[in-house]
Amino acid sequence: MSTVFIVVSIVVLAGVAVLAFLMGKDRKENRLTPLASLAFGCVVAGLMFGEDRFIGYGLMAVGVVLAVVDMINRSRSK
């Protein structure tokens, strides 16, 4: 059951990333920054390594922290 949840989560996250990439090509203000990309990759890796809770939750936590840092950096630059 948990494997199905992980696979569905990865597919949904990949779909959101593809939609964001396709829809945000023309707009410069909504571009995915390198830090946000790294955060997204950490969250996806955390989902993939969900069998080992320490590694999975650790990667997800790192991804969330990186996303928050990216949000703070973007808000200060405006």
C-alpha cells in the first residue's frame, strides 16, 4: 500500500513540475530557481527513500528548509 502511495506521489509531483515548466516559459517572475529545483529534488528523493524513515524524512525536511530559504530570498529581492 505504501509503495502505491509513493508512486502516485512521485507521478503527481512530476506532473506539477511539467505543468509549471510548460506554463511558466514566457513569464520570467515565475521561473524555478536552482535552489527551488534542489528543494524539489530533495522532496522527491525523500519520497523515493520512504522505506528508511530516517533518510526519507531527512531528505524531505532538507527540501522544505531549502524551499523556505528560496521563498525568503525571492521576497527580499522584490
